[in-house]
Amino acid sequence: MVTNLPAEARVRWARYLEARTTEEKIRALEEFLSAVPKHKGTENLVAWVRRKLSELREELEDSRRRRSGGPSFFVEKHGVAQVLLLGFTQSGKSSLFNALTNAKSAVTGLPYTTMSPVPGMMPFEDVQIQLVDAPPFVPGASSGKVSWGARLVGLARNADALLVVLDATADPLEQYRCVLGELEEAGIVLRKPRGRVQVERSKAYQGIRLVRMGRIVDGTEDDVRKLLESYRVYGALVKIYGEVSLDDVEKALFESAVYKPSLALLNKVDAVDSATLGRHIEGLRAANPHVQVVPVSAVTKEGLDLIPKAVFSILELIRVYTKEPNSREPSREPLVLPRGSSVEDAVRMLREEYLKYFKYARVWGPSAKYPGERVGLSHALSDGDVIEIRTHIRGI
């Protein structure tokens, strides 16, 4: 075990997982923290719990502000995903946001103009991705030294991906290192780990279901089930990417670190020469070998057309189109699923009842060996696939 928690702490953690309201979560976490033994092996867990309590208290205060008609930092998700733009003041973040969406975030040329999140929609082919222009990033955001720091971190944690906007005319590498450090201090990592685990708890899941896009290096699927059940988690979808250990599975329960896919948008490239631009890109890739650097200019619009496709790619989503039997044309609006999803996942999203009567599916597109291939529920789908579902009962 990562923390070798006593039984009482596990019971109290289960109460936190079962909590529904923010107030209940705060009380449950406070009780859990009191039951966690304080030693070197639990330092990271204790630090995470305290950060989480700070975020929940800020969330509670934000909820009270919304009810009273005051300004709020919470942004409800729309579209296929929510992507947050992070950047230092005067990095050109709001100008990029305006150029990519139909929304209008204030641009004045003065520092700290954007002090509340502004949402907008960015189209990518036939889907919409929600962009959120965040208040400016500042050193100390994760520690609570800045009044809006905890709320900014909360926005980043809630988002599906991050766009880090850097000023090519300043010191973009130092800006990027600061963002990386602050987010990692808050348990949000942009450097892609060797493996990662996502645990999605839901009463809709009967038992523990594992989706493996990698392997467990020190255990079996049965070991994962026993571990989760020791924390009273009996219904969950566990997604495993890359190489992970049972420790990683346990850490995922505590959200000790969450990976966020990201892009580095190197803005104002119209104001620097090619040699300087090359050095900046090389430095950023050295800081995070997995990061995709997109040189852009909000002024000249250079590189802006590359952003929607790049964002959709890092989100690791696929679009699957449905087709009625004997119909030639597929649906115009796709089902949007995580990369690696199967026919079963698509059927479940479309209408779970179909699974009871499922006979087979026919697939056209990148994942099919030939047009109209007949496949079962386990068939892995690809972006752009068209599926036709056949059931045992006519009309269903």
C-alpha cells in the first residue's frame, strides 16, 4: 500500500467518496484527515487533503456568491470538452481567445484586465470545444498567496485540457517553468507520466470494470478489484494507460496527481526573429519533451488554424457516426468518445437498452477491415467510423 492506512481512515475515506454536497465533502475530508497517521509516508497524502479542503471551501464560497448574484469562478461545461487558457498577464491570452471563439474577452493593453473566467466555443469541423479565458497566472497561485490562486487551480483541475499561452517577446521558458511548478505543487501535471490511472465511480457500473490500454506491472486485475473494494469502492470504471503499479491505482483514488494534456501556445512570434523563435521552442521541449509547441500570433493570425485540430488530438477523443439500417446517410452529429472506445461504449452512450438485444454491428471507416464489416461489442473504434447497430428485436 502507498500509505498503509488504518481501517478507520479507509472507512472515513469511503464516507468522503459517498458525500454528495460540498459541505458533506468538507466534513468527511476533515474527519479523514484526523484519522490519517502523520509520518513521512503520508506527507503527500496529507498535503493533497489540505489542498483539496482549500479548494472545496473556495468552491463553497463561490457557490454562495452565485446564489447571492455575485461573481463566480465556476464555468459549466459545454461542447465535447472544456479547455482552459492559462497565461501571465499581457501574454496575449485574451486576444487569442477572442480570435478562436465568437466570445469577447476584454483586451485593454493594461495588466490584469481579465479577472473572471470568460467562456466561448471554438469549432473543430463538426464539433464544438469550449475554451475558457482564465484570470492571469501568477507565482504563488498554488500556495494561496494570491487571492484568486485556489480558484485558478480549481479551474485548471476541472478542465479537460490546458493551453499555456507564453509571450515570445519576454522569457517564455521561465514562464512555462513557473506554470509547470505551480501546477505540479497543486497536484496537476503536464508532463505525461509513464502510465496513469483514472477511476470513475458510478452506481451505473456493476462491479469493477477495467479498460486496459497498458499493463499492471506488479499485479492482476483481481488485485485491482480487491484494492478498490478495501476502500469500499464496488462500482467503478478503471482506465489504465501505459505501465502502472497497484500504488498508482491507489493514488488515483486520492487524486494525488492528475495529468492534464496541454499545448504550449508561443504567442507574439511576429515580433521575434527565426533564431530566437527556434531557441524558445528548443527550450520548451527540453522542459517538457512531450509538449507540442504551436507558434502563433494573435495579431497576424499565424498558426491559429492549427489550434483546433491540435486541441482535439490531445483530448484523445474520437467521433463515431451512427447509421440506421438500410439508410445510406450517417448521422450528422457524432457520438464523441474517448480514444480506445469499443462498440459497446458507443452503444451504451447511444442507448444502453440496446445492449440487452445486441446482435452485431456493421462498421465503415478507419477501424473496419472492409466497408460494412460485421463486428461485436469488443471491436475498437476509430475517429470517423460509421456504425450500424443490429438487434434481435425488429424496431430496436
